Amino acid sequence: MNGFLRFITSAKTSWIVLVLAALFAGGVFFLGSGAEEDTAPGVGLPDSAESVKVDRLVEEFPSADTTSALLVFASESGELSPETLATIGEKASGELADLTPDGFIPPAQVSDDGTVALLAVPLDPQSDVAAQAERADLIRDLARADLSGVKVYLTGAEGFEVDVAAVFAGADFTLLLTTVIVVAVLLLVTYRSPWLWIVPLTVIGLADAVAGIIATRVAASAGIVLDASITGILSVLVFGAGTNYALLLIARYRDELRRSEDRREAMRRALRGAGPAIIASGSTVALALSTLLFAELAGNRALGLACAVGIIVAMAFALIVLPAALVLFGRGLFWPYMPKFGSADAIARSPWGKLGRAVSRRPVVVVTSGFLVLAALASGLFFVQTGLSQSDRFLQKPEAVQGQEVLADAFSAGTGSPAIVVAPASQADETAAALADLEGVDSATIGEQDGDLARIDVVLSAGAETAESFATVERMRSALDDVGSGDALVGGLDAQSLDVAEAQSRDQALIIPLILVLVLIVLVILLRALLAPVLLLIAVVASFFSAVGASWWLFQTPLFGFPAIDTNVLLFSFLFLVALGVDYSIFLVTRAQEEARVLGTTQGMIRALAATGAVITSAGILLAAVFAVLGVLPLITLTQIGVIVCIGVLIDTLLVRTVIVPAMAFIARDRFWWPRRPPVLDEDARAQGLDALSERPIEAPESAREELPAVQVG
């Protein structure tokens, strides 16, 4: 290990590290991600889902190779005139028909009040997002031409796909630019140096670019496609975690510069001190993300794989490339607050040490008060609603949502997204009759047939992806089990969304316990204790519940006005908060464990808090701000993840790690490390250690170092 550290930091070889990193990055950029098309977020249901089975059966029908766009023509005042309806008819048989596979568009449907006309335009499926958007623009232009006093909306499956894709058009650049600005400003404020912030920002920015390509390549080799939403979250995570690792390393490097005249030796000491904790932290996050590979939904598996790769890349760049880059410059890199050799230990002046001493006087009161605060914030959990319809997933209503609302007012609410039932052709009439008699069904129409199968289009009375439409789908599936042979299957948008919600619930029931067990095992191995890991996990989980509860109250304010939390938000938020939140406890407690060898548990925790308080708080605020950047996208799901993680990280940083965890350690004292106990030093050594609270840390005796893992942070 010493040889490797010297290779990274020595004057003769540190530049080689940077050259190798540049060549590696250049090679990755040359290969590229291999993705030829932009990909919008997919569904990702397993083959066993009933709606997927229907989709596959429908592929056997003559119309399988087509999709459709719904054009809604709404009069701005009164009924649509005969001239307007004639113009719409001409469009259907003219230029719009030229875009269809067979050159034919069914006649327009007119609402009972005569104010709205609906035109269903058959189209060839288009997987390329840019080509699909271009075709949608052409359809809009053709539909709106030569019409006055009429609003035209493109909606339906094609309209929503285009609008969702538009959300992510340029999303990577928007997210990257906003993230870079946020990180740059916070680093500038943290270091108060005009150029120090440039080094970590450049290194982490390079790591983000490399991680995106490697993650896409790794995912492709596993048969997984990364959509734009996943690459956006990946970028935010790499910047947030990578910058956190950089903050911790640079903070330790600054301290070591006061103790070592040679900056390269100071960096080697910093890596020995902060490196193990950064590796433990990054490994915990990567392993927790890897649990998503057991998920049922392909989107969850894709996010887990991509983000795990991103964390590993960020950790490697922070521990290998960043140190080599920092040692190229002298102490002037920290100007105007340069750490001078032999200057006083900044830990002695830390206000966090004073906070720790205050907490140690009444730890029971502090723990009780802290958990009461968390409970108050978590009170919103009792009112949380989950599940967003496709119309509710946008911060600003796109055209497809507006068209769907007009359609729902003029026709049956489910007209734009009818359910699809595939039944044996010999039982089609019986199946359609049974469906028509069900509550929540407006009509059931037998459509095309293909050999032994028939397709039945079912219009629901409830709007798409609502609780009422889900209940109707469940009634349909239950009723069809008793019709004929019971082989009829229900698909379509509502059935698909219901299957996604149920699969997401199963994923949560599996993944959340896996994450908890995995994080607990990592903490037990790292700390070689049982009580401390359990207490840390309880505190982190409590901060998650309080973050969700507090976020729900915030979502109900006019600022957001969200009707519910999307189905995948809770799982992703839990994953990020538990995995990332426990990092800060790792940084604090591993330092406390080191100091406890000399000072005992209470004084060791006070010094650990004094040593790590400032840098961990800065890291937490930065991570919270980076996740809040997800709010720049007009998709509610990402905004909700960003807000919950932002609030949770702030709670964990400012309350749990700062107050609750130290207070629990003060109450447990040496039992905090149960079943092991810190070594007992002689009085002279303990006195030397207590002097270190106001000066600088001392080296523990060799015997003590063998008892507990030598992990230092700060």
C-alpha cells in the first residue's frame, strides 16, 4: 500500500497517474456509450405480467405494426361548424393520411355537444426519440393548418411518449450545467479560495463523463438499456458522492499540511487516514445500489447497475486522480487561507467540539428531544398518497395532458386509453357482454380477430391511471376468470400501470429489507461491533421517515401542490438516503473509534465531532443541493426524489449525525462498541490524549492500534 501511495503522490510519478487517467478517459470517450438513439423511460415489466402477455398477443393481429396518435379538435366558442368538420375530414383523407401505414384514417368522432372532434391517426411505431418528435411536430402543423377558432391537441399514447421524451430533451446538459454551477459555488464558499475548487470540480466532472459511458456499456452487456431519467440521476449521484469524497480528502490533506512540511508526505498521510473510510462509504453505497439487481422492474435494475458503476468510478477518481492532481500544486492552492507547517490544530477551535461537550452533559434529554423532532416531521406519513396518473406526472401540463382533459370532458374519461382484452374468438361475444355489464365500463367493442383470438376494446368511465380505473381493471380480470375457459387477458394503459404499481410494491418489499441487512453487515464488519451498527441504522431509518413526512407536508403547499407521491419515489429515496446517509455516520463513528483508543468513548466522540463536523456538514449541504437540482426538470417523479433526498440529507447531517448519534454514544459509553471494548490505556497516555483535545491528535500505542481498525476521517 505504501508503494502505491508513493506512486500516486511522489514528484517523479504523480504526473504519470494524471497522464494515465487522461489516456483512460480519452479511450473511453473514443469508444463512446454505443447508444445510437436517445431512449425515453420505458415500462420494464417482466414477461409474466398480464399486460405484457396482452401486448405480445396483440402483436399477432394485423394492426400489430401500428400505433396511433389522437388529435383533439376543440372549439374555442360554441359548436364546431360544418365547415370546420369538413376541413377536419379533408385532413383525414389528405396529408394526414399520407403519414399512416395504409393511407387511411377512420372518420372523426364528434362529441354529443358538438364542441369536440376526435381523430385517431394510425402510425408506424418509431423508437428513435428525435424522429418521433419530428413526426409529431409535422402532425401538429398539418392538423392546425387552415383552422381558426379551434384548438388542436396531440394526445394519446403517441402524444404522451413525445411529451415525456421532450422532458428529457437536453436534460443531461441542463442537469450537468446546473449541477456544476451549484457545486462550484458551494466549493468556493467552503474553501474561500479563488482556484482550489477548480481541481476537485474538474476531476469529478471527468469522472461523471467517464461513468456515464462505462455504465451504459456495462448495462448493454447485461441486456439493460439506460433511459434519460437514469443517466440524469447517475450524473447527480456521481457529482454528489464524488464531491463528498473530495471534501473529506482535502479536509484531511489540509490538516496534514500543518503537521508535515512536505506536501506529498502530507497527502500520503491524508490518504491513509481518509482513504479507508471513503472506500467503506463508497462500497456501502455501491452494494446497496446493487440490491436493485434483484428487482422485478427493469427500470429499477437499470438504475441500480448504472449508479453502482458510477459510485465506483467516482471513488476511484477521488482516491487516485484527485490526490495526484492536488500535489502538483503547492500550499498556494489554498490561498488566501494557506495551512502553514507547525500552525495550531484547527480542531481545538472547532465549535463542533463545544456542541459535543454540551450534548454529553444531558445525552438522554438530547436523544429524546431529537427523536421527538423526527417523529413530528414524520407525521406526514399518516397522510401520504402514492401513485400518479400520466396526467399528473408533469410540473407543467404538456399538450398531451391538456388534450386528455378536453377528451375526458367531451367523451367518456377512458376514451383516450381504452383497455384491451384478448379472448378466444369463439368466446368473444360472451366476453364482450360480460365486460359491458361491469361497473366502470362504458362500452366493450369486438375488434379485429386473428385465428383463434379476438381483440375487444373496452372504454372505461374513469380517467386513465386513476384509482377508479385500476379498480375497474381488477374487476374485469376477476370477472373474466369465470367467463368461458377463463383464458381472456386484460391489457392496455391502465392494466399496464396497475401491473407496474404491483411490481413496484413487490420490489419495495424485497429490496428495502435487503438494503437494511446489507448496510448492517457492512457496519458490523467495519466497526467490529454490534450495538453501534444497530443504533446507527435506527437513526438513519428514522431520518428517512421524517424526510418523507416533512416532504409530504411540503408537497401539499401551493409551492408544489402534488396530489400524490409516485410509486417508485419511496424506494429510490430510501435507497439513496439510507446508503448515503449512513456515510456521514461512518465518517463520524470511525473517527470516534480511533480517538476512543486514547481518550475513551465520550471524549473520543467529542473530538471526532470536532474533527469531522465542519467537513461533513459542508458535504451534506452540498449533497442536498445537488439532489435538489433534479427539480430543474419538469417531471414530478424526479422532483419528488430530489426534494425527499435533499431534506433527508439535511436532517441526517444537521440533526442525526451532529446530535443524536453522539448522544447515543454518550449514553452507551464503552458499551457502544459492544461486544468489544476500547483498550484501557495507562493514566499518562490518557492524560496525553486529553491534552490533544486542545492541541493535536497523538498516536495511540501500538497495542491499541491492533485492537481497533485504524480508520481516520476528517
